[in-house]
Amino acid sequence: MRDLDEQEKLIARELIRDPRHSDNAIAERTGIPGRTVSRKRKRLEQEGIVSYFAALNVLPNGDGRFAARHLYIIKFRLGMTMERLVNEIRSEPNVKTVFTELIYESHIAEIDGHISLIMIIEGKNDAEIVESFQGKIIPSLHKNHGENSIEEISTIRLLAPIRIKHNYIPMVNMKEGVIRPDWPDDGIFVA
């Protein structure tokens, strides 16, 4: 981990505002020479400090494919290690297919000394999510980690996202997939 210099912070702020901005547009907005923007942007990307992805909105206000999301907390029995869990996830063939459709986001966590999975699962409705979880995800977890590997499962029905990745507040500062142009620079967090 390293500290960003002042130019890198300005560049990062512009990329957070709209990652589609060209180096020339960032140079204009920041006053940093274009070649410097290009060089520093490339370095930030190569170091893994800045990354980009496209997010498809599948909720009712997007393409409408999914209308519901649940957060699942899956606590494994003591003895499951993070290394083992990661290796078993990497070897799971459904990670590339079925789970791509079902799982919006997932994380490895530690809860009371237990390795756990936190998953946000999407579906057309609550019943479809429960069916997918019980019929696809649980059998896969049992196959990969053992029939008795899960100690406890909790679920929470999610209603609407408020804030994403520090800076994105869809119902407040987003318009057409980017931060609104009138959103102040000091409202954008850059470490």
C-alpha cells in the first residue's frame, strides 16, 4: 500500500466521477498535463489501485430481470479455513455459470471465529431466491465443503441499495450511470 500523490488523487477523483473520461478530458478538468495523466492513470491501473467494471442493473428500475435480493450469511463449522474455502470455490465448476446468474456479490468473512460466506442473491421474487439457494447453492456447498460443513444460515431481505463503493449513492448522486456533474469534489472520497 502506498499513499497517492496529489496529482494521482485528482486523477482518481475524476475517474470515480466518470471512468469513461479520456486522459485529455481529465487533463482539462485537473490542469495536469495530458501525458502525466496518461502515465499516472496507467500506473494506478497496473498497481491495482484503480479498476473498472460495468454493472448491469437487473432490478425493476433497470432491465427488470430481478426484483428481489437477499443477503445470506453462511457460517461454517469450526475447522474450515479460509485457504480451504478459497481452494474449493476455485475448483467449483458452477462458479463460472449458475452462480454468475444467482450471486450478485459475495465475500468471505469471520463471524465469532468461524469462516463464513456472505452472499447477495438475486431473483424474480423471494420464493425464487429461496428455491435457488436451497436447490443450487446449498447442494454445491455440501458437495464442495462436506454435508456437515454449515453450522448456521441467516438471511436478510434487501430492499434498495443506498451507497455503493464509498462514492456512489444511486438515489442521490447518480445520473445515466455516472456521478452527477454538479456533485461536489469534496463529496468524492479518495484515500
